[in-house]
Amino acid sequence: MSLSDRDIFSLKQGWKRGFGDDDAFVDYFFAEYDSEDTRIVRRNEAEEIIAQMHYFIFDDESCGDRGCYIYGVTTLPEYRGHGVAQGMIEECMELLRSRGVAYAVLIAENDTLCKWYAKMGFVQLWHEIAVTGVRDGMNFAMEDRSLNRGMYYMMKPGLKNFASSIRIGC
């Protein structure tokens, strides 16, 4: 379903509330990396967007399979704690399975989020993860690398040696 200009404005406002990024970054992200094929949204009863997540599927040469980077999962504060984000993650995992993706990775911003993702089956990575944009080298990870709590979710048992450096593009 195509989003209206008002919906895109709502996504941007939700992003800023969730992550505190400035207008320049938010406008840049949505202009360069957002698309119908790389996002999941949730709406309330009034059809207002209350949550969003973004994902990027890529070919991983290190393991010869497909991976996915999950990014920008946020719910408006007044809707948190009701399973909205968990529902988006579950929908994303089903979508990835249907597309033959072997694993998903993400960066949890803090220990609380690490625990939350772990309840859904994500496991702490044993290596650092670097995620950059193909066209422009944009850093999708935390500037302070010590905060990059990478986690993965395996959809194909036995997969080894998946990427520690991911380049995404649309």
C-alpha cells in the first residue's frame, strides 16, 4: 500500500520521537533508504501510523546466502508495551522466511533492547558488525562502536561465517 505525503511526514515524526535524530538525517534517510519494499508500519484505530521498522535484504558472499539487516524499529511512546513492535518483527521474520533469507541481524541500542530481542530468539553476535550504505557509505550503526550490540536470528540451521560488514542499498 502506497503511503501518502501525510504518512511519510508521520513516519519522519515517529522516527524523530523514537531516536532523537535531527531533521537533516531523517529527511536524508527517508529520501535515500526508505521504500515500500523495505518497511513495515502499524496504524491505530484512526489509521494514524504509530510504529515502523525498516529492513534491507542483501546477498552475503561470506556464507553464500541471503541476510537481512533490521533497522529503525520504533513505536510511539504512548503505544509501547502492547506488542506492536513484536508483531512487526514477527511479520518481518515470516516475510524473510518466504523470501529464502537465511538470517537477520540488527543492532540493539541498549541492554534492555538486547533482552527484549532475545525473548524473540535473537542471539548476541560474537563479532562487531559494520553496516554501511552502498551509494554513500552511510553508517547505519552507532557512532560509538562499543554501543553496537549486534544480534542475529538464524532461519537456516547450521549457517556459519555470516557477514560482519554489511553494505546495503535500495
